[in-house]
Amino acid sequence: MSAASLSTTGHYLQPQVSRFQGLKSKRASLCPNLVTSPRRFTVRASARVDKFSKSDIIVSPSILSANFSKLGEQVKAVELAGCDWIHVDVMDGRFVPNITIGPLVVDALRPVTDLPLDVHLVKSLGAKVGVVLNPATPLTAIEYVLDVVDLVLIMSVNPGFGGQSFIESQVKKISDLRRLCAEKGVNPWIEVDGGVGPSNAYKVIEAGANALVAGSAVFGAKDYAAAIKGIKTSKRPVAVPA
């Protein structure tokens, strides 16, 4: 996946790729406002993300699992169903072997919803910024930037395709990250992306995550609102006495 920024100036957005040990930059978007002109646009970051509390559980449906022929309708539907952010999986065929969404799609989504756009994109003009760790990338890769990032996203699948199963080993990475943040006195969003749904969201919530990306778990559900609520309120199953 690529790293680029919506908070930039130009004819369109140019994604950039970070290849450091599988680490990729990402912004926990501030859902910028667009000021258009015939040949160029200026994007200014706003503060939509700042109204969300890190003590709450955020659900960010991934449009990778949406029906692209009805993308605007489906984004509005999950917003009305109670989601918090909209997750945009930008893939450019370089960081992962797939091509998905580019700047024109992101631009088209801005008038559809006022929710924060959680985009695989870089920090500029006041936008929030995050870093993403693939399943095999250790926390040491970001230890020295924790004090300057606003969000850390733990990939709980190998990025590139939706619908994969959750990698259980990432639960410990999430808890280790939460402990490391406490030791350093920082409090970024801890987001998890991949294989998270109502049946297992409690695992990452208990480990310290507070922003959960859900693609097929939301867009593949018959009832978006029930799926989103199920993720937010996911609890560990009660053990049945033998």
C-alpha cells in the first residue's frame, strides 16, 4: 500500500511508497475540505478526528469490501448505521500486489460523508499521520517515531486483499505496543486492520486497540448497524462450567 497525503496542493495526489522493513506511512485522515478550481485544487485539513475520544471504540468500515458500483450509497449507509470513520485502502501495485483506489475516488467520497476518511496516505498541512506495521514487522521499527505519530495501525493480515483470516499473533503485538506507548508517555490511536469482526473484536480491544477496520465484516453483513454495534460491544465468550 502506498503512502501519500490528502493534505497537499496540486492537480491530483501523488502517492509515495515507504519500503523500510515493511513499514508504511499512513494518515488517520482529518477529512480535508476541498477548494476546487478548473485546473488545480487545494486541500486543507480540518479537525474532524479530534472530536473522537480514544477511550471509545472506533469502527472504520473498509470500502475495499463495498460494492464499487454503489460506493457513495454504501458509504452513506454505513455512516447512517453508526460507523465512525471510513477506511480507504489505497494500493498502488508496489507495496502490495494489487491496485485498488486512487486519489480520484477519495476526492469523490469527500462530498458524500462528513466522517473522517482513514486513508493509506503522508503528513502535511496539519493532517494526522500514522504508521502501519505488517504482521512480520517488529515494533522496534517504529520505536523512534512514536512521539511524532498520531496513529499506529497493526495489520492483522498480510496486506493486499480483503477477506483474509485474522492472524492471532498480532494480539500480543497490540498489547506490547500499548505497553510501549505507556512507557514513553504517548497516546496514539491504535488501529487494527484485517479479519476483525463481532466474534473476535474483543481480543484486540482487550489488548489495547481503539480503532478497528472492518471490511467484509460490515459490508458483507445483512445489517450494517448490527455488525458495527457487534464490533464495538464485542465481549469475550463466557466460559461454560464443565
